[in-house]
Amino acid sequence: MGEIVRLHAKDGHTLDAYAVQPGVPVTAGLVIVQEIFGVNAHIREVAERYADDGFVTIAPALFDRIEPGVDLGYEAADMQRGMQLAGKFDSERAVDDIAAAVDWLRGFNVRGVGVVGYCLGGTLAWLSAARLPIDAAVGYYGGQITRYLGERPKVPVMLHFGEQDAHIPVSDVDKIAEAHREVQIHRYPAGHAFNRPGSAGYSASCAMRARERTLAFLREHLR
């Protein structure tokens, strides 16, 4: 199980984060970046699983600038609330909050720090790779990456997309692949949020394959 810690962004904003330390010596850290549902049970479980793999992990509460303590489920009302929060979301400030999480991880004297993000977090993983002092980034179904194609990642990046994603056109994934041939892009026969159990697009086999690839990628570039 994890704990709630406080982070301090460079503009003076303070935010909560869910942090998990493995029971073994660590050499690498991961920032886990949320979807539009806040640092909810799914994101906490993702952080815990990566801690089981030997990473110290932290999931910053990026909606704290709008409303502290956001923890949503996936019913219609939660979806609507998540979209409302996303409409008020400032990606520029969110990158500052992720930077605060990176600084927190560096306090463990880790050799490498990575960012792994989902949906909203997938786009932020891309921005982190371009702007922050990290060592690798992984984005799952980041729907707004095409808005930032002019920003070139400074570290290795892996991206995962579902071929049946109703929210992200195949043409957008093609644009990313064409503009950034250095980026590893994997496509799966699945829908949006294929990594999250219970979602309409969930695929256990695709989620497992993507996680295997992600772990191998992180272990290569962070250790």
C-alpha cells in the first residue's frame, strides 16, 4: 500500500500525490500520470503494481489545481464530471506538477526516472519527454499528442494505441509515426482505455502485452 505525500511545484502550488515504495532497494522511479478520473483506484493500483516490479512510484493529483481530492469512477455522472474538469485543465501547469514529482523521486538517488501516463496522462508523458529532465516516457492512448508534434522528445519514448479507439483516429497515430520515426509505437486490436479493466475498450491480452513491452523498455532505459 502507498501513502499520500505533498509535492511543491515551482510556482508555489502544493498538491497531493500517491506514492508507493517497494520493499526492496530501488534503482529507478516512475511518475504515474492519471486519466481524467483523478488519482482513483485504478491509478493507485497501477502505481502499486509498478512498485511490485521494483520501482518507487508516485502519482501526482493533477486536478488539485482545480479541485482537491478528485477520485472518480466510471459511471455516466463520473464521466461527465471528468470531462468538466478536463475542460478547465491547464497542461502547462500540469507539466510543472509532474516536474515536482520527478524532483521527489530524485530524492531517492535513483539512477533513472520515467513517466508513464494514460489517456490525458499519455499526452502529458509526451510533453514530459520533451520538456523535463527524465530518462524515458511511455504514453497510453494519448489523444492530444498531435497538438504537440513540433515538440521533439529528448529521451526514448514508447506509445501504445488501440486500433479500434473511437477517440483517437488512426490518422493521428500515423501522423505521430511519420513525424517522429524515432518513437516506438505499438498498435493493438483494442479500443480506448484498453489497459483499464471494466472499460468498453478493455483487452486483457493487449493490456498484458503492452505492460510487458513497457517494463522491458523502462528496464532498458532507466537501469
